[in-house]
Amino acid sequence: MPRTSPRKNDLAAIQARRAALKAELDDLDRQAKEAEEAARDAGRSVLLAALDRVKIAAMDKADARAIAKAIAAHDASAIALRLAELETEGPG
């Protein structure tokens, strides 16, 4: 009859391994969250650099907030497309 490894049946070793794996998963979850945060804010520096190159008329906080929310909620290329459509329509 084959002998079983005593390590396979060692409850303390199993629990220790489970705790180590859980700690590793927790660390991976934290890293993923940080990466997602960075990805959500990756375009900020590019946008701010572009804004520094143009003159912007006065606007109130509500308009600025609405523009920022639209950029955050939609793909940047979709926003750029809509703005290009406004450009072709002329002042309005």
C-alpha cells in the first residue's frame, strides 16, 4: 500500500499555506486597485498640458464640473468627436 505524505494531512501546514495564499491574493487585489486608479487618471497630465496651450473663456464651477464629469464618464475619443461636431456647426 502506498504511503501518504504526512505533510498532506498536516492541518497546521494546510492552514498556514491557506493564510499565505490569502495574503498573496490580498496583495494582488491591492496592486490591481492601484493600477486601476492610475489607469483612470492616466489622461490628466495630457489634458492639462493641452489646456495650458489654449485660452479658455470664463465659466462657472457647474460648467467646469459638468465638463470634467463628461470626460470621466465617456471615452476621450467620444468626447473629442462630439466637440469636433460642435466645431463644424459653428458658434452657437
